[in-house]
Amino acid sequence: MNKIRYKICISGGAEGKNAEKAYPLARKIAEQLAKKGCVLITGATTGVPFEAAKVHKRAGGSNIGFSPAGSEIEHVKKFRLPADPKIFDHIIYAESGYTARNLLMVRSADATIVIDGRIGTLSEFTSAFEEGLVIGVLEGSGGIADEIRHILKVAKKGYGKVVFSSEPIDLVEQVIEKITQTKKK
């Protein structure tokens, strides 16, 4: 019997002041996801997602990037995003800008893990939350990830399928457990 390969999206800051803290955490999560046989989905961007994709690939994982661009040329020249075929097994050119790309990306995954991040990460989190998807939040990674509990409290939305941890390996375990529970329903 084939093992189920969950698709996990990593959402996080493409740049920012938390790189020193967030990058090593993203790498740990990516390595654990590869060990679990998961496919990694990212926004085919720089920063946290790219660091995760590099480690995931080195650990034997498969990577899918979702680009806001309509072509590889636009992806590289207009958006200035990486297109390294040694890192990405596939890049899907959504031709829809960042906002629509975010929705397509999180809906293509079984879960999204939020590490650090800014407004784009918040958009990805919100899309996943509103779609009722499983979300893991790496607390202590900085940026928007450290604000999500507060945002949910202010929004009076409850936690839905959101799990939290400050430990990368624990977060991966919780996310996979939550996906498994959700798929059984």
C-alpha cells in the first residue's frame, strides 16, 4: 500500500529583519517534512519559503512553487523570483498576481505552516483559515506568526484547525496529525 504524501505549504517572510531567527526554523521544518515524505509547496519566492525549499530538496523532498507571474520570464524579470530547477520540481505560473496566487497555493495544499512573515503571509494565513484548512503556526519565529493568536482573538473566530508550537518538529507532528484527523471525517 502506498503511503499518503501530504502536501504542505510553507508561508513566511520573503525578506525582513527576522531572517536570522526564522531561516534556521524553516530549515528544520523543511527537513522534517522531507523525512515524513511530504511534498513542499511554496510561493516560489525568496526568504523563508526559499530556504525551506532548498533544505527540503537536499533532504530528498519534492517542491512545487506557485508563482504570481504568467511565465518564467515574468517570474524572474518582473517579480525577481528564483526559478532554480535544482530546487523546484515544478513552478506553476498562476498569472494572477500575489493575492489570487496565495489562494490557489493554500488550496492546493493539505495544510499551511506559517513561519515569521509580513502582510503576504497574513494573506496566505487568512485564505487558508477562511477555506477551513489545517494551519500550523510556528510561534517565536517573529513577524505575523507571533501575532496570529491575537488576530484570531480580536476577530472572534476561534482557532478552527489552527495548531501552535514553538518547536519545529512538534509543529510538523501536530500538523500531520490534524490533517489525518480531518481527512478521516
